[in-house]
Amino acid sequence: MISTGLVVTCLTLLIPAACAEAGVDSPPPLVDSPPPLVDSPPPLDEIIESYDAGIVSTRSLIESLSVNQIMVEPQKDGSSKRAQAVLTYVVGKGMRRDELASELFYPVGEYTLGSLTGPELGSGEYSLALGGTEEMEGDMCYRVDVTAVARDMHHFDGTVWISVTDHEPVRVLGVVANPPFPVTEITLDKSFEPFGSGMRLVARHSGEVEANLLVGRKRALRHIFYEEYKIVLIGQP
């Protein structure tokens, strides 16, 4: 779930630098009406089972893909540094990152197909609670609050919004359960978009890292955008 590239690059940024028809005659409502809720949602375990099946299906359907990756790091003076690359995935060969241009002078880490999909939640690695239904990113979603059982840098505490319509990930927001020293906090914010065949893949991943260094506490922010996916499915001519 946690992008190794995001963690590695933020760490390497921080350390060398010292590191968003009522009825007729009905009276008007006194307050704004809340968004429509889903009546009697299914049990949480059924939601998670369907959600996880969708994540597994997405990963198994893709024979190959390519996507443009754009990294943006805001600077203190209001400017930003950028890097552009192409991620290419082929089943059985993994993910390759080919950098096209960069103003970022440090390693960017490694990416996998799992970096582009939502996290699996039903493996016993998280404690889950259904927080109801609410609108997120224009979709009506189940809000699932998660707490990592496995307390390491690969798991997180936070919230996953799952589409009521297709049980696919819409947004993930959280904090890494146990970041590596000297990092004290890593936040993550992922949003997903549909790409056909019941698949949703990440469109944006924002993350902020805070480290407690000898010279004081430092923070670094990075936004990663994924554009122009080209996907070939298994068995597709």
C-alpha cells in the first residue's frame, strides 16, 4: 500500500537537506439536507470481501500498462521542483521507471503494480470499522476506518472510501503506522479513478514526511500525478 518510492524519496530529500421533489405545499427545510445515505448497507465483511476481490481482480487482469508519472515538490519560495517519468509494467517482469526529465537530484525508489491499486484490507492486517456512507470525490461511498494490526512502514491508520456502486477504492487517507527512523510521521492521500473493466487506479498520491534530525524537525511534501494510462488486459488482442 505505502509507495516505496514516496518513502525513499522523501527520506532522501529530508536527510541530505538536514533534511487539500419535495411535495406540493411542503415547507422549506430549516437546514440544508444531508447527502442521501444508503439504507441498510451490507455487513462490513461482505463489503471488504467484495472490495478485496476487486483489487485482486484488477491486478490479475492487467497484462501490461504504461502511465506518465509527474512529481511536484512545492518549495519554500513558492516555486516547485518537478520530475517526469513513464512507468511501464509487464506481467512477470514487474515495473520499470524511465525518467524523462527531473529537477530532483536524489533517488526516487521503486514502484510495483500494487503501488497503483488500493490496499487489500481483509487479510487480518487491519482492524476495520464501518463509519457509514458519505459522498467522496463525487461518489457515494462506504467510509471504512482502518487501524493497522501490523505496525510497520507498509501499513497505515486512516480511512478508505469504497464506492457503493462497484466496491472499488475512491480515496485513501492516512498515516503510516510505524515510519522508519529518523522519520516521525508519513502521511498519505490517494485518489483513484475508473479505467474500465471494473478497475480503479491511482490518479494522485500526495504525501508529507516529517523527520526529527539533529538540526531540528524538517518536513517535505510531494504530489505525484498519474496521467494517460495505457492498459492491455490479459487475453486482449
